[in-house]
Amino acid sequence: MPSSPPPGRITDFDFLQGSWTVHNRRLKKRWTRTPEWDEFPSTNTFQKLLGGQVNVDENHFPTRDFSGLSFRVFDAEKRRWAIYWVSSLRGDLFSPVFGGFEGNRGLFEGQDVDEGKPVRIRFHWTVFGPDSARWEQEFSLDGEVWEKNWVADFIRQK
């Protein structure tokens, strides 16, 4: 995978069309160097809009009592996706990450604030086939050392 996000294509997220069962692992506390993971299920429903220029997926976390929505917009001129997240816990859009796919792997980067600290963010997508994918999130305080803090394994619902 390149060190910076590759250019995107409007078809990058076509693999995600439909409904998914998701197994999530999220760090209970970030920046501790002693990872303790919280594991929980979710469901995901994805749809394309505006001819694929936009897509959304809704995530329900029934054992955690919240939901979230990913909202993606493809910029054809810049050839990249902007991915936004909104959680029912906060009710506002998080800062976007930008990027695209190279083969079956996607890389998206951006900046945000975590617990009052400015952080760089990376999303990694890996498509294993038509019925399986993985999303991973990492944060960095300095752009050099990265901490993986959320992993979601997607299995297509039949």
C-alpha cells in the first residue's frame, strides 16, 4: 500500500452495496500502550446515490445503544473520496478523511481532534472477496507512530 492515499475511482465502494453483519473490536482506552479491546456486533446497510457519486451506509450497534452513518462523496476532479462520519452520540459530522483504492486495498487520511489532542487519522479498507471486507482505523499524534483503535470485519448478509 502506498504511503499516501491513491487516487480514487467512482466504483471504489461498489463492493459494499447491500447489507452486512459486522464484528467490531475497539480499544477501550487509546494512548495507553496496553491494548484492551471491546468486542461487539453491528449491522451495516449501504446504498449508492447520484449515480455512485455519493454513498451512505448506516451502522447499528445494538449492544452499545448508538448508531452511525458514513457519508462518502467522490470528487471527480481531484479523483478522491471524502468520507464523513456522524454518530447518534454526538449528532455532528466528524472531520473527513480523503483517499481511494489501489486494487483491493483502500487508504484514507485526514485530521481531527481526539480527547482534546490534534490527531492524524487513517482508514484502511481491505476487500477479501464479494462477501468479506475489513475496515481499520488508526490515530497518530505525530504522523509517524500509529495506533490502531478500531477494526471491523464485514460479512455479507445472505
